[in-house]
Amino acid sequence: VGAVESLAPISPDYLSWDLWIGRLAHILSGEPHLPGMTGIRAWYAMLLLCLYREPGHLLTAAAARHLADRMDEVPRTSSYWVRMLAILLAYAHFHADEPLAERVLPHLEPLATQPSVAPFPRTWATVWLAVYHYFLGHHDTALRWSTMARDTAASYGFRLLHAPMSCFRIQSLAWLGHTREAFEDIARLRPEIDGDHPY
């Protein structure tokens, strides 16, 4: 589980994640009710892996269900609380699960602005808040979260998140009619996009 978590901020193509899907699936299929934070961390890692590499995996929905059912077991002061909320919002986005999103958002939105939350979980939270609201057509809200995600990613050197959040910000600006600002952002972003960045 720790290996999976350490890959998240640095992996450019996610190919190195594939190995862990089989390993975790084997463990969780045999022991789906692992106790305490061990089980929560394992199901969190499985959901993270599946959403990015194998969304059709048989355990994807099970992972989301286990995490949603065990939300109350996670200490509110733990960085895992933020990580778990963010990955559940990502699942809700991909699966159009509005009831799940409605459970998650009141907890996640306040945490995403707290400097006391570790940089990567906080950035990850703002990323999914931006994506979720953008695809619902909430462009004012998406602009706010994508701006925060872009700036936080830049501050902490999360290069793989900076460009896509800049793109979401540009699209939100365009939808809101802020064309000049959108084109100015495109000009600033072009060297990064034209380079070796995967986006």
C-alpha cells in the first residue's frame, strides 16, 4: 500500500501501477474485511489503482463501497481522511454517483483550503473538486478550484498536476466569457505544453 501511495505524485504514465493491482486484488479477495486503517488503506490503494489503470476491474465498485461504508472509522485529523474523500469524489464523478458526491463534498471542500493539510492530499482534493464541478457546468466554482489546484501544484512542484489544472482553468475562463484572460493563460502555458509534458 505504501508503494502505491508513493507512486501517485511521481508516476508520469501509471504503468508501474499495474503490478500492484493483481497483488492487492489477491489480498482483498481473500480478506475483504481487513480491520482498522490497514483495511482502509488497502481499499483506498485498490480504488486509486483501478480508477486510473483498470476502471472495469471487478473490485472497483467494491473498493468504493468499502471506503464509503467505513468513512466514520478514519480519524478526521489524518491525511487519509482527505485522500479517501478525494478518491471517493473521483469515483462519484466517473460513475455519476450523486448521492456519494453529496456525502463527500461537505467534508472535502473545507479541508481543501486548510494549510494544515499536507500539500499533496490538499492539491489532490482541489484537483477533483475542480474536475467534478467543471463537468457539472459549475464553471465559477470550477474556476475557483482549478486556480487553487494550479497554484498549489506550482508551489510544491507537482508538475504532473500543474498543466491539466491550468487547462481546466482556461476552459472555465472561456465558458465564463473571460476570453482575454484565457488566451493570456494559454500563452503562459504553451512552453510547458510544447515540451515533454504528457499533457
